[in-house]
Amino acid sequence: MELRIFTEPQQGATYDELLAVAQAAERLGYGAFFRSDHYLTMGGDGLPGPTDAWTTLAGLARDTSTIRLGTLMTSATFRHPGVLAIQVAQVDQMSGGRVELGLGAGWFEGEHTAYGIPFPDTRERFDRYEEQLEIVTGLWATPVGEQFTHSGEHYQLVDSPALPKPTQAKPPVLIGGRGKRRTPALAARYADEFNLPFVDETETRDQFARVAAACEAIDRDPATMTWSNALVLCVGEDEAEIARRAAAIGRDVEELRANGLAGTPSEVVDKLGRFSDLGSQRAYLQVLDLDDLDHLTLVAEQVLPHLRD
């Protein structure tokens, strides 16, 4: 199983703090550095304020050299799909082909209200989201010299040159979530990777099965999908260290053991093994204390080697 680092900068982080985590993750052998795409804290004062996901990734594209970079998840409400396709393609060029796009429908009404971003009802958000997936992937797939046109309910593109092109033939697209109908169908049609955030083993099994069935319904081999989970991280060499790290992020140890990826390195290896048995191939480790780089080192030294065996 591949381990990736996942951060939540809306809780309060500067670019330099994110850079330190990304460079540590790269040095320690993690597969990728991902960040959320939010503009409002979900608890606490959020100081010094949010950072923009794609501005951050553009900087990291130049300040790192090998680690993959992406979002869990960019909100479809934040950007016009044509603009998003250009942004992602440019950052992919800047990174030498290391970018992945996690794209979701958007859910956090408060951040939209705070920054004047329209927030339609759920049905309209998903309708816009489906069009965005079609447009972004369609722009990238249009051969150079040809044009892309889309006539939808919410977006209209006419004779677009569909430029620039990303360095990768197609940056991987991640879709995730717990929805039982539209989410599996959209993942089957558009996703290279399906991600489940913050759910247990039972829900992982059931939702993976729904997405696999949606793949089969359109004659897509489910084996062409990458399957992943995101889990909050809290690992320590002993109970005192686990408790210290849980307190630093305002969480209870036993709650984290039940709902996250918490405990000693051996406990964490065992839990990741259970998710692997369900088909999960990647784990996004949600790191909430960005100053605790020793946390990343511990997992790299005492968890990661056992997952490679």
C-alpha cells in the first residue's frame, strides 16, 4: 500500500509551513503531498488564514522535484471548468508531470457565504460537477490543432483551442465520497482513482462494491480504478506519545483508534492491512499538526517499510 500525506491548510498554515511538510514527505519516501481546497476554517481561528490550493501547488511544483501533488478535493463551485483545466495543466507542466486533480461537487456552505461564492442546492451542484468533469477531461483529451465545444445547461464552450496541454497525457482524476448513486456513476465514467475519506472498513467495503458495480455497468473493468482511503493520522511509539499527538489536534485517543489511523506503528500496520484486504491501494494520511515533522519520520521509518514487504 502506498502512503500519501494529506493536509488541511484552511485550519491555519502558511506556504512555508506547507512547503516544509511537502519537502519532508518527499525526502522520507511518501508517494504524494495532497492538500484540501477550502477557504474557511472548520474550528479554531484559522490564523494566519487560508491559502489557495492551486497557487500552493504551483509553488510546490517548483520547490519539490519528485513527489506527486494534488487536491482532496477541489470544489467544482470555486472555478469555471475551462479555467480549472488551464490551471491544472499549467501546474502539471511546472512540476514535470506530477499533478493529480481531486474534484468534488463542494459541500461547505459557510466558506461560500464568507467569500461570496454562489452555493446552489445539492442537485444543481452535482449537475454542474458532472459538466465540469466532462469539460476538464474533454479539454485535455482534444488533440492539438482541434477544437472543443460543449453545450450544457450550466456551461457553454465554443470552439475552444483546448490549450494548454498538461505534461502527462492525462493528469489522474480523483473522485470520492459516500453517495450511493451519482457518485459511483460519475467515478465509473471519469475517475482514475476512487477515494473514501474518514470511513470505517464496513463502509469502505460497501462503497467500493457500489463503484465497482457502476464500472461493470458501463463495461469498465474495476481493476482499471485505483482505490484509496483517507484517514486522520495519530501514531506514537508509546501511549504517552499517542496521547500527546491526539491532544495537539484536539482529539480523543480512543475515538481516533476507532475512526482514524491511530496507535502504535504495529497497530497502524495491522489496520492498513485490513483496508488493503478490502482493495484499498493507497492511504492518504491526514496530518493536522504541520509542525510535527517527527510524526512523518516515525511513520516513514516504522510503518512504511512493512507495507512494502
